Amino acid sequence: MTSAPLLRVRDLGVDFSTSQGVVQAVSGVSFDVRAGECLAVVGESGSGKTQVLLACLGLLASNGTARGSALFADRELIGAGERSLNAVRGTGIGLLTQDPLSSLTPHLRIETLLTEGLLDRGLATRAAARERALQALRDVEIADPESRLRQYPHELSGGMRQRVALAAALMCGPQLLFADEPTTALDVSVQARVLELLALVRSRGVGMLLVTHDLGVVAGLADRVAVMYSGRIVETATTDELFRAPKHPYTAALLAAVPRLHGVAQSRLVGIAGDPPQPSARPPGCAFAPRCGRAVDRCSDSRPELTASAEVSPLTTAQGDSMDGRAWPITAVACHRPLQDRAEIA
Ligand SMILES: Nc1ncnc2c1ncn2[C@@H]1O[C@H](COP(=O)(O)OP(=O)(O)OP(=O)(O)O)[C@@H](O)[C@H]1O
Ligand code: SF4
Ligand SMILES: [Mg+2]
């Protein structure tokens, strides 16, 4: 029996008003994240990964609008007011971004950055918040936390800043962590340490929505993966299944572009010929068709819907909640000609 999801996203869309009209950056995205589980969202630059996170937290740019539903602990986030969202940000859902320098307000000391969430919400006295900040720094293995509290973000190394940003994201004890490219800006040795810390956070029961370009990070941390292409999820599977037998040609191309799976530095998403379409100029059928070696006429005319895979092994048939009567399959692919076995994978 599976637990109810912490976060239940259904049919999420993000539109931006631009000088060229309204563009759909994200469309029809659905997934669940449960306590203690890590769902990785992967895909090339511009596929919509960050906008999914921002939409759930009500942090889209002013020209953006979110559609659909994102239920966090039975609270609807899409369309919620600032007050309601503020009650979730930090305390329910922590956010760790790619660039710790920009996520840590530069003119505030580390102590203020770490304690302001607790103090603003009246969740702790100043002394208790300071004590918690010291413990949070110890948890992310920052030496001499007392003196770090007096420093400003620019006085810390990149790796230390990301660990402080992680401490800040966890200060209010969130049930869920959104981690957007948490290791991209870091040296390889520091990446490994941050990954270990994220694994520790997850082992304490915190759910994780992890956005990354890096399939090495996925292999090391994620239980399940959602592959995004041009604003949509095109494949979702357990991490093991995805690496063992990708069904979408795009997923297979991503994996083929990785020199080896267990080498963080060597595993960026690179090397697929061609570019994804601009959101304003998607082809009418499958958005991957212009780059896909398996494309047939039908692919250019009709867009394939995400459909539960027929070859779901017993271990992966666990269905999502039935809160709206619709179970959410864990293994699904949006392709008219999905790959059937490894022999078909180029
Ligand atoms: N304010 C905006 N106005 C118009 N389009 C936007 C705006 N913000 C983002 N977009 C578009 O939304 C799409 C998805 O962007 P998003 O930031 O989610 O990509 P991503 O998958 O996170 O990419 P990366 O890996 O580079 O971070 C992109 O095409 C981007 O240009
Ligand atoms: S639907 Fe067609 S073009 Fe799209 S990924 Fe599948 S085979 Fe390729
Ligand atoms: Mg992004």
C-alpha cells in the first residue's frame, strides 16, 4: 500500500504573455511526490523544469500564469493567494536553487538568512532560532558555525554557499524539498558532498523534487524520473527501469549521450543533434519529431499522449492516489512508436 502523496500535480500548465503572444512553456504535467521519495525531473535547457517548480510555489514571473492543480497536503497551490502560499513556502516546501549566491540575499548575514523564516512566522524566539541555525549549519557540515553566522554570502566559497542554502531551505522543517540543479554550479568534489547531504535529507523522510541536467545525479538520488521535452512529460518510470529500458526515443537519446552513468562530471545532457522547438513554434504533432530517427508520418500530425506502459512490472504497478478517481501510473510514455526492448535502442 502506498502512502498518499505529499504533492499531487495534475495537468499543470504555464503560459507566458510575450510580445509574440501567449506561449505555453509547460502543458499537461502530472506527477506525485511522496514522503521520503525523490522524483527527478530531467530534460534539456528550456524544457520547462524550473517553471514547474516555480508554478507550484506561486513564484512565476509577472507575465506567467499557471493552470491545473498542485495539491500540497490537501492545499491547492495553483491560484492560491500570497498569504496561503507564504504558509507553505519554507515551512511546507523548501526551495534550493542552482545559484546559491543569487538565492542568498547578499546584504544579509548568514544568521539573518537562516533565522528570518522562523522569526517572521513567529515559530521561534531569537535565541531558539539562532540555536537552530547553528544546528542546521552543523547538519550540513559547516565548520565553526558560530563565526559563519556573522558572515555574508560572498565571504563563503561556492560549495559552502550551496550548503548554507540547503541549511536555509531546511530551517523551517519542510516536508518537501524542491532542488533545482543543486549541484550544477559546483566543483565535482563539492557536488559529491552536496549529493550525500541531499540523500541524508531524503533518508529523514523529506520528499524531494529534483530538477537536474545530470543523469549521474539522477542515478545516485532519484527513485523515479520524469523526462520533460518541450514543456511536457514524455516518459516517466522508476530510475532503474528508465536506465535499463527507456521507451521514449528522446530518453534513449539522452542516455546514449551520457558517456557513463556513474560519473557525475561526465554525465551532462549533451550531444543530441538539433534543438528543441521554441515554445512559440512547436510542430503540431510530436515535438521531438524533427530530431527523431523513428518518426513516421503520423508523428508530424498527431501529438502522442502520455499513456501507461503495457509492460509494467509488478514492482512498478503501484498506482497513485485515487483522490479524484484517477490513478496516476508510474510508468508511462508519450510516443507513437515507443522502444520495445534494448535491441531497438540505437
Ligand atoms: N518570463 C518568461 N517569459 C517568457 N517565456 C519564459 C519566461 N520564463 C521562462 N520562459 C520560457 O519557459 C520555457 C521553460 O523555461 P524553464 O526555465 O522552465 O526551462 P528549464 O527546463 O528549467 O531550463 P534550464 O535547464 O535551462 O534551467 C523556456 O522556453 C523559457 O524561455
Ligand atoms: S511519437 Fe514519433 S517522432 Fe515522437 S518520439 Fe515517438 S517515434 Fe519519435
Ligand atoms: Mg531551469
